[in-house]
Amino acid sequence: MSIEHAVESIGHDHTHDIDRQVRVYITVFVALMALTLVTVAVSYLDLSTPMAIAVALLVATVKGTLVACYFMHLISERRLIYVVLAITAIKFVALLALPAFTHSSGYWIKP
């Protein structure tokens, strides 16, 4: 095999990988735009405030997951990254739930 043939083979494989990655990025971009349209469409629906907030948080979670996995390249990370991410998510949810627990147990500061 000649050197030119080897270089062409490597270049073709590299081009194929780039094309595949660009296709994934475009697909994720289209999904993010579609989810943005869903968010706007849901804002026009006559939903109760808790239901509207739940739908908005669900869509935002899916969009954030797509961004983190593909644009921040977390989808190809090792297990340790997932463990740290899970611990962070659990602590974040605990901090968000803290006011609800303190309110129901009577420790809420009254104005």
C-alpha cells in the first residue's frame, strides 16, 4: 500500500467521523428548537400555574440534558463524572425541597 493511499484512507475516515458528529449536532439543535417551540406553545394553553410550571421544568430538564450530554460531551465521559453529576443533582433537589419541608414543620419565618 502506498503512502498516498494510506493518507487518503485516513482522511476519508476522519471526514466520515466529522460528518457523523455534525449530523448529531444538527439533530440536537433541531430537537432544542422543537422543544423551544413546545415551551412557547404550552405558554398559550390554559393550564393551571402548577401544571404550567411542571411542564416548563420538564421541557427545561430535557433541553438541559441534551446540552450537557452533547455540547458539553458528557455522554462519552467515564463513570466518575456520572457519580459526581448525580451527587450534585441530589444535593440541588434537596436544597430546592428544603423550604417545603421547613414550611410544613412550622419553622417558616412569618413576616
